[in-house]
Amino acid sequence: MHMSFNLKRKVELFAMDDPINFGSELRRRRKEAQMSISEMARRVHYSKGYLSRVETGKASGSPALAQACDRELCADGELAELVPGEQDETSALLAPDALNGLPPVTGHFIGRSKELNYIAAFVNEYVGGNVCLINGMAGVGKTALALRGIWNAAESFPDGCLFLNLGGDARDGRGVTPHAALDALLRLLGVAGECIPPGFDARANLYRSVVQGKKIMIFLDNAYNAAQVIPLLPAEQKCRVIVTSRNRLHALDDAMHLPMDVLAEEEAITLFRSVGGHRADCADRDTATRIVAHCGGLPLAIRIAAARFRGNLAWTPRELEGLLADERTRLGVLDDGERSVAAALTVSCRALTGEQRRLFALLTLYPGLEMSVGSVTALAGVDPLSARSLIDRLSDAHLVTYVTADRISLHDLVREFARSRVLPGVSQPAQDASVQRLLDHALLWIGESNALLTPQRYRLPHSAAEPLAHQKFAGRQFALDWIAVEWTGLVRMCHLAAVRGLHSRCWQLAFALREYFFLNKLWDPWIETHLVAVDAARVSKHRQGLAISLNNLGIGYVDRGNLTAAVERYQEAMQIFRELNDERGIIDTLCNLAWVELYRGSPEEALRGLHVALSHYRRLGNARNVAITLRGIALTESELDLYVDAVHHAKQAREVFRTLDLCLDVVMSTNCIAWAYFRAGNHEAAAFYYDLGAVQAERFGSSYERARALVGLGNVYAASGRHSEAAEQWARADKILSPLSPVMVGEARLRLEWTTAST
């Protein structure tokens, strides 16, 4: 029987009076193989210094090291056998009690039940991967949520929980490198420092080996980007990794993404009272609501405000609310010396490129709460693709939010931070140019919209410059949808233009907006914009702009029943038009004054003025104004009991509007015909045209004319003694629109008479 070489060698070793030491044998075999200690360190992924200490007996070799050296030196297990122990390669590296570093949960954690359920599902049920990314803006509570979720699930991880702050919110904005993070994680896992190899790949391999077969929760807080995280992800699927970041980290393809929003009002108030203690509990509900609203529901802001309120006995709740309401003091209040909303946002902003930071600043020039991508493109002065790319980067950093695919918004505190801290870095000429591009963009798009909504309407030339890229609406409905969303922001642009001294843009915007406002009878914004327009035209001494704006302001006053104010504006406009020898302006104003006479109850005077205007419009070849005047004549003739003439003129007007493809005017004329028939006592014909008017109004998107038609139908039923059906139609009208003005609308006046008589 022959003894194997390995067994023979082992017996020889144990038989020696002085057994061979692992370190000295390693050194002998390494030199025999003509391998430097540096090369050996590189191959086995241990540091050169550690190997040197092992070889000289100053450090003990681990089974993992012995096995690695055995493989590299082809020792057939002889080196490995010199290091006793039954542990596997990686477990021998671990020190006891390594996984005990999870921070505590705040005692003021409020709400977030939906997000916590999401984390619980990730821990217990998710099979699509082992990574969950919690992302959101600075101060939204990402770390607090992650800690609460991890502590709730801590018992599911018998091998422990790790916490590592990757420092993405550090002043340099980049944080811990993956190389340094691996070193930190290995140490947290109990690997001795001398056992951690210097090379990146070696560290990553060792890290994955150490966690293999274990069930560990790894919390990577404040990640800057995906490149920082990916090397830290274990292959072991029993492990779970939760990452927080103020960036979206799209490159974490296999992660479950959990975006965080600000707190709802009730949860925000609860947090304020929780942190603020007894003093905050004494704040009345309305004041507390306003306080958290000024904080934008942002947990960091609410905590700072509540903590400062708790400690400042001189403040009352209303004084705190006043300081937060003032944009000049808000960010200062939200800074307690250790925590600061502005400081948190500064870190996010510091990571931006110069071009991204410039756009971030310019966004604050937009006067509305939300803005279209087109408006952003104009503000930036770049092409649409570049603008979209810049917006995406700001969105990834949670500095802007996509409301829809084509609209964005800024959190109130983010907007104030950008306005006060970032915008001053943009020169005043650059700001002025940005605002002018925005206003020009608005004028061009309103013009495109108006051309589709009322194609034959008279329009003044505007002074807007063509943008870098300008598309057109695909059709009328697209134009209607666009302005329905944009008009509130466009009203604010009128004010912005006035404040910035761009007076021509101001009154031109008001003039352009009147078409949509007339379509939807939005008289309050009509009056608001034209008041600003009148002031802007006066300041700039633009006489034509002033006269036009006065005329349009008068129209708004008429609809609101303020006939005296309307006449004053018309008379001033008439004087200016005569000075300018503006025939069109003179006739328009004459026609407007005639309408006032109708509403004042002087139909004879109104009819004379309307006929004068009609002859002028016919001479000028202005078909649309001819038809409008014919409709006014029909309404006036109905008041004078000239019903046959009224029906004739109303039908003439409707035919012209059909030819011009002016849909709203067609509906208005249909209702006018119905009114004339009703006044004539032909209720059957009146019902037919009111029915038709209601259908047309719904098709063409006019709530006002549909409500008018339904009120008219109710009047027909009431006149026939069918009072329940009349009430039903009136109720339908009221659901569509608040009661119509009895001064302006004959149908509303008659309804009022019926309802007054019945009570």
C-alpha cells in the first residue's frame, strides 16, 4: 500500500518537532515560485501590507487567505491545511456583532401608510429584484420613510441590517465613491481592515462573497447617482437593498421605484403639532393650515418651522404664519441653524450644469403655477428638444415636477429658492430677453388658436418675434384644449408684461385673449386684462392701443350690467378714434353704444345706431360685423314687437356666420331666432330652435349658449303651463352655468318673471 504524496507530506509536517508555520511556508513557496509579494497580493485580493505581516508572523492567516494562496501557488491543499478551522472562506472574515448600525426612527413620523405598505410588499413579496429606490425632492422625508419601513421589517433579516450614508447631499454633491463605499460596507460586515483588498473589483467580489447565503437588509441612504449604487448591490436574492436619492436614478432598471410626494394637508398639520408640542396644539385649525401650506407640505420645512415655533416663546401662531407668508422672510424662517430648506436645495442645485441652472432660474419668471413645455422653450431660448432634455434633468433632480407629459410645476419653496438664490446669477438683460420671448410665444400661440376658433375675426398685427421653432395646432379642438389650460397663465402674463414695461405686449395679449373669453363668457378675466391693458397703453402713450382697450373694457362692463362705466369707456375711445381718423374704430364704438341703449331699455335709439353701423360695415365689406349687427337688430326688433323682421334678420345673420364658419356665432343666432319666435308667440318654432341651439352649443363647446337655450326651453314649457318640465330645464341650465344675467339675456329676464310670479 502506497501513501499519497499529500498525505505523506501532511504526516511529515505533523511529525516534525517544529511544525511549519503558515506564514513562513507561504513565504517559502512564493519565493520558490518567483512571485513578488505585490503580485501575490494582486492575485489573492489582499493588501500587500497584510500579506507581509502574515509572512513575518505578525498577523494570523485566515482560512480564506490560505485557500486563495494555495490555489495561486498550486500547493494541492498543503497551505490551506496549515490554517485550522471549519469555517467557509467568507464567514471567517466576519467579526461578531457586525450588523448593528441601523439609526433609530424619528418619534415624529407621521402618515405614509401607502408607502409603508409598498415597502412591506417589497420586503415580503416582490420577486422582480432585490432593490427598492425611494426618490423625492430634498426634505420630503425619504430617509425617515426608509428607516420606518426597515425597522418594521427588521425581524425578517436574521443576519442583520446595514446602514450606509452615500453622501449624495454632501457639499460637493457627489458623495462617497463606490470604492470607498465597498470598504465601508465590508467593515460594517465585520471584515478586518487588513483583509480588505485595495482593488475595486477585488473589493466588489469579496463583498458579494461575504453576503452570499445571508439574509441582510442594506440601506444605502442619499445616493447621488446609479453608478454609485450598482457596485454595492449584492447578487444574493435573499438580501434586500433600499436606496434613497433626490434623483430618480433611471439606470437602476431592476429596482422597484417608490416616488415620494409632500404630505397631505391633514398629515402636515399633525406633523406640525407633533414637533411643535403644546404651543403648536394651541394654534387654531385655519392658522395651522396656512402654516403648513406656506411650507408646501414639505416635512423638512414643517419640522423646522414647528421646532422654531416651539422654542421661540415670543411668536404667536399668526406671527409665524405671517413670516412664512412673506416671500422675503420665508426661507429665513425655515432655517434653524442646523437644518435649512435653502441649504438642502442648494445641494440639489449645485449638481446642475450651468445650462440647467440657468433654466432653473428662468423658470421663476413664469407668472403661473404650471407652465407648458412650450413656455419653457421660450424662456430658455433654445430648441424644443434641448428644452425637453433640460427639463428632464431638472425633473430627475426633483426640482421640477411633470404635471402632465407637456406641463411642469415647481414646488412653492423650490420656486422661492430659485427666485431669490439662483435667479440673481442671471443678468438683467438675459432675464428681460427671456420674458420677451415668453410673451412673444404666448402672442403667437393665441393667434394660432384664434385663427381656428374664430377664423374670420378682425385681428390687429402684433409685434411678437418668431421663435426658434414654432409649430401649429392640428385642428380646432387642439387649439381649444390648449387655451382652456393656458388662459389663467396668460392672464398673469398681461400683468407680467406691464410690470416689465413691455406695454405693447400687454395690451396686445388682452386683445388676443378676448376671443376665448367671449366664447366662454369669461367676463371677469376679460375685465381684469383690459384694465391692465388700458393702464399699459396710457403709460406707453399708444393711442390706438388705448382706444381699442377702452372699447373692449366697455364690452366687459356691459355684460356685467355696469352700463354707466361702459358708456364712459366708449366715449373716451370714440374721442381717440376720431383723433386718429380710425373709421373702423369709430363704427365699432358707435355699434357698442347702440347695444347699451338696447340694454338700457331704449330699443328705438338702439335700432337707429345699429342701422348706421350696418351700412358702414356693408360698405367696408366686413361680413362678420354685418352679421353681428344684424343679430343685434333682430334682438332690438323683438323688443319692439317687430317679430317678422326680427326672425328675418336673425336668419340672415345665421346664414352669414355659417358661410364664415363661425360656430359660436351660428349658435348665438339660432338662439336669437328662437327668442324672436317665442316673443311672437310661436312656441313650437321657438322650442325647435332652442333644441337646435342646445345641441349646437354642446357640439361647439359653449356652456353659456347651451344654458341660454335650456332656459329658453324652460320658458316655452312655462308658457304652455308645463311647470314641472320648465323647472327641469331651468335646473339643467343652472347645473351648466350660474344663472344668466336678466339685464343682458332676454330668456333670463323672462324666467325671472315666471319664477317671481309663481312665488
